[in-house]
Amino acid sequence: MSEVEALPLDVPQEVSSLLLPLQQGQMLVPVESLSEVIAMQVPMAVYDVPEWYLGDLVWREQRLPLLSFDVMRGEALGGASESARIAVLSSGNPDGDLPYFALVLQGTPRLVRVTPDELALREQTLNPGELMHVALSGEEAVIPDLQGMERACIRYREPD
């Protein structure tokens, strides 16, 4: 009987990520998910949408939905602070109906390096838009369900 040798997996020991400040807590995303951070702006009104869908904005000649992740996961809609920004995120589906959407931030993203030793899963009930809750070197964060957020936006998005 011959032995089968396992192929070595190229698992990164470190992932460049960003902590995005929210109204309540912070979101952890890979650097590749963030396309751009832009100044806060008033979105175009969109009717018959949930409260988390704040409207649409134009970015690089594309009409993007602007959403509040805090409201999507059950928080009350808060006022924008002076440090508020908009993050344009990739949905991870470049050939889909909505390759990008925008998200309100309450500050400037912070670059972090994520290693397996520094990341711990936190047992917590998941809300809409959340994939998992984690602790990164003791800091709590939520990993978003970007594809689920894309699907939620498409459901209410007006055709261009």
C-alpha cells in the first residue's frame, strides 16, 4: 500500500485588512474589498426602501446604493459625525449586477495585519449583513457578509 503525500497549501500567515469605524463598533474587511474612501455626501433619494438603504450616489460614473450597516443590523439611524466618510466596497462579484456599493463610516479606516494567532471567533447572534463576530488582538469587530449585502441592495435598487 502506498502512502499519499499531502500537497502543501499556500495559506497566508498574514492578511492585510482594514478596520472600518461604524456608529456601533467596527467592521473588518480585507484591503482588497475597499475601493475608495470618499467625503460624506447627501445621496439621491430612493423610495420604497428599508431605512438602511439611505439612497444612491454617483461614483466613477456608476450609480451606487449608499447604506448604513448599523441600521441594517438593527441599530437606530444616527447623525453623521464630522469625521463621517463613505467607503466604496467591492461586493466580491465583479461581473454581477452590483460590483460596488457604498457604506457610511464614522471615521477613517485603519490598516491592520491579521494573523491566525491574533484572531478569535466570538460567539454572538448574527444580524442581517453579518458573517461573523471576531476579536482581533482584543478589539471586537464584525466581518460583513458582502455578498448578502449586495443581494439586499439589488432587491431594492432602481434600474439605471
